[in-house]
Amino acid sequence: MKTGIMGGTFDPIHNGHILIARSAYEKVGLDKVLFMPSGNSYMKKNVLDVSKRVEMVRLAIADFPYFELSSIEAQRQGNTYTYDTLEQLTKQNPKDEYYFIMGADSLFSIELWRKFERIFELSTIICAVRDNYDMDMLKKKGNSLSAAYGADIIYLDMPKTDISSTDIRNNVKNNLPIEHLVPSKVADYIIQECLYNEKN
């Protein structure tokens, strides 16, 4: 089983996340992609309550049979670390191959992650690269990670998408539309629950 992992705070999940996961599924030939909302991220503070982020992910992926919601990180006590997650998944499903999906910016900072070498040992990296990115610089970094730590990296060419969770939260606060940025069910949920307004 070739399993992709799409992790993040998903605060909120948006169409860019879905596009990357679909591209990874199709171009790498994955059997499924696990969407994995983080619990307590040591990198990001002041995020929305995990139960609401999990529900938005559930709504966003409901129409895709090859996407699954994983609550492994959302349920973990304390800080969430990727290497921990991969160790747990590998123990549960030792015959599965894991593909960790990340953006190009994350590849440059991954050496700051806790026990990042274990991530390379336990998974193949799928690096989503927008078409305006400097591929020569990125591949130079990838090659250095491969030489130093045995990293196996697949580069996933992506169209440029100017969608960010920060912009979506700001749109909500300023009463601007978000329907073109997030799945429709997520937009409805954000409005229904009054998320990201000034009172939150």
C-alpha cells in the first residue's frame, strides 16, 4: 500500500491543499492520502480548536474516496512531531510505504524539525513545487539532503496557487467571500460556526 500523508494545521483547509493531495495521488500512483490535522503544533500557536479543524477536513475530503481523515496527531497529547507519527504508522502497518507530502519551503527548513533524519528513513518525500519556484536551488538542496541523510525526494510540479489559510481568515474577518478558496462544505461550516470572526 502506497500511502500519502498530507499533514498541517488546516486552519482552515483550503482548495490548495486538495489540489496538492490530488496531484500526489495521481502522479505518484498512491493508493490513498491520509489528511492529518495537527494537534498541538510546536511551530504554530493560537490555532483554532482541533475538533473544529478536524471537522473541516472531514467535510473537505468527503467526496474523494481515496482521501482519508487520520486523527493520529489530533489525539496526541503534547507537541506533535512528524517523526513520531511516522514511527507509529510504520509500527501499525509495517508493509505500507509512506510518502510525506510537503511544500518546497518546508524542504529548506526540514533540518530544523525534531529528529528529521527519521522522517527520511521512514518515508519518501513528495515535494510540491509551484511553477514559479527556483528548481535549480531546490534540487541542489534536495541533493544535499539525499547525500547527507539518504533522503528520497519526488518533485511534484504544481501550478501557482495564491491561496493561504491566513488570507481566508482575514477574508472572514473583513466580510469578504471565501467560497472560491475553500470547498463549499467548509465555507458553509465556517459561516455556520462563526469561525474566524473578531469574536474568535
